Amino acid sequence: GSLSKNNVGYRLGKRKMIFERRKRVSDYALVFGILGTGIMVIETEMCMAKVYNKESFYSSAVKSLITISTFVLLTLIVAYHALEVQLFAVDNCIEDWRIAMTCRRIVQLSLELVVCSVHPFPGAWYFRWTTVHADGDHVTTRQVPVDLIFSLPMFLRLYLICRVMLLHSKLFTDASSRSIGALNRISFNTRFVLKTLMTICPGTVLLVFMLSLWMIASWTLRACESHHSEKHKNLLNSMWMIAITFLSVGYGDIVPNTYCGRGIAVCTGVMGSGCTALVVAVLARKLELTRAEKHVHNFMMDNQLSKRLKNAAANVLRETWLIYKHTTLAKKVKCERVRTHQRKFLQAIHSLRQVKMEQRKLNDSTNSLIDMAKTQSNILETVVEMSARQLLLENKADRFEPQLLQLQ
């Protein structure tokens, strides 16, 4: 028969088709977003290197390419959210698409359109930028292109990378993984994918993130500061300052003068502190012993403590005998030798108590959650075995009951 729209097979097929189309649209959006940002960087570098100025035809042509790529990007973002609405309608058997347009979806779409629409327009416009330098005495006023204000926010388009990572993740595309996640009430979003990547390959994720942040922050700092300071026209100087700020060192040999540069430095310092904490957490997890290694370590420590306990107990007995020997059995009591053995006797007792305390601490540390889970599993097996025996006894009693009735 003909497939109905309410048919499960029809809805599954359409859902799969929308999934694939949404993935392609997201890929194209990322390509055009990075393309526009890359063209913006090239155009800005050309003007900084004085290859051409903002009034030239080449500048207008390059910025026209940025405008075209931005228009295509906005179209793809609208198409992506339209596919999201279609997917919601298919999953919930909704005919009217306007039901899926919640306030959250509308706000998200509007915010993405605003973020991705910011770009330098063709033309040459300038504004006067007055800056008080870090020394507090030197004041400069420059004619700065308005393109600077519209160029830096273009790096916010990189949020599309997270969306592409989510749609291409095996956890998101695999039906079995999604089924298990649904049973455990886990939402497969970008946060979950990033957590998974940080668990699988934390070093690679942190390295890529820190290098990307370093390059972007260095370039944006140079774009802000190069109009007022000759030092920042060299990209290596900006990279040096960002690296030192990221590591929370701050030598002070190169400092930002504009509030734009200072804001970038503050954001870099905050991100550096966060990345440092993540690196420490990753290293701590890598250096932590596994369960088998912990058991081996505890076994070795227990053997060493047992040997120390035996030695301490032997020392106590030896010094007790020597004190008795030099005070009772000796013909002439030597006070110095007696005091020496009494001192060693007290040290042996103290050593014995210390070893016993270390043994208690070791026993407490071995009682972890894993051992508790093992104990619980053993108790469960014992209860199951007792239940089986009880059931067997009940069956035997049921077989004996007719025989007892016949005897009566």
C-alpha cells in the first residue's frame, strides 16, 4: 500500500534524510564562516603592510567577497534551523511548523544571525581613536578604519566548529549509542561530546585549544595595538605578550595601550588560568594508579610494614632482655649502659606504635568504593545461593507431603 505520513517507516526514512541534509548544511556553513574570516585576515594584513589602502579597488573587491560569503553563511544558518524545525515536526508528528518555533529557538536563531552578520563592508570609513599610553604621559590620536570594529567579532563564527563536531561524532550518529543514552536520560549535545573528547584524548584537545587561542588572541591584539605602538606591529611581539599573559607571568616589557588590547589581555589571562587548571586535572588523572596497580602497591606496602612491625617487636624484646640483664643478672650495675638500653627500649616502643598506625591508615585507604562494590557483589551472590537452596528445600518438602498424607 501507499506509505502514509503517520507511518513509522516513512517517518524514519524522512528523519534520516533530514539528518544527512542537516549535516551537509552545517559543514557548508562552517566552510563559508572560516572562508570569510580568512579573507578578512588577508585583507587586514594587506592594508597593514601598505600593499593597498582602504580606498583602493582591491580592498573593496576583497570585502565584497566577505559580504558574499556572509550572505551565504546567513542563508545556511536559516536553512539549518529550518531543518531543525522539520526534524522536530517529524519526531512529534506535527503538521504545523509554527508549533516548533519556541522562544528559545527564535532567540538562538536571532543571536546566530547577529553574530554571523558582522563583517567589514566595502568602502572606507574612519574614526578618531585617542589613546593614553601605559606610561600615562604619552597620548596619541590616530585615524583608524571602522573595519577594525567589524573584523574582530568575525572570530565568533568559530562556534560552528562545535556544531560540526557534534553532528559528525560517532556517539551522535550511532543508533545504538543514542538508544543507550536515551535509556539513561543522557542528552547528546555539544557539552557531552566535549566531555567525551576530554576523556579520550585530553592532551590533544587542550593542545589544539591553547594553540588556537594563542594565535587568535595574538592577531587580534596586534590589530588593536598596531595603530598606536610600533612594537605591536610585529606579530612576534604580540605572540610573546599573549604567551606570557596566558601563563600568568607578565614580565611587563610589552604592555597594551588601548582598552581593546587590555580587554584581550584580561580574557587571555582568565583563559590561561582555566587551561592551567585543566592541565593539572589531566596530569593528576594520568598519574593516578589503576586498580591493579593500587592492589600491587598496597600488597608491597603491607609486606614492608609487616617486616617493620616484626623488627620493632624484636627490638622491644631485645632491649627488655638487655635491661633485665644489666640490672638484675650483672654483678655490677652500669648506669650509663642501662640508660642507653632504656632509651632504645622507648624508641622501639614508639617505632612499634608508629608502624601499627601506618598499618591502620593503609587498611583504611584500601577500603575504597571499588572494594565496597566487590563486597556487595559477593553478598548478592551469597543471597542468590541461599534463595536457590531454600527453593530446593521447598520442592523437597512438597514431594514429601503426599507421602505423609498416605501414611496418615
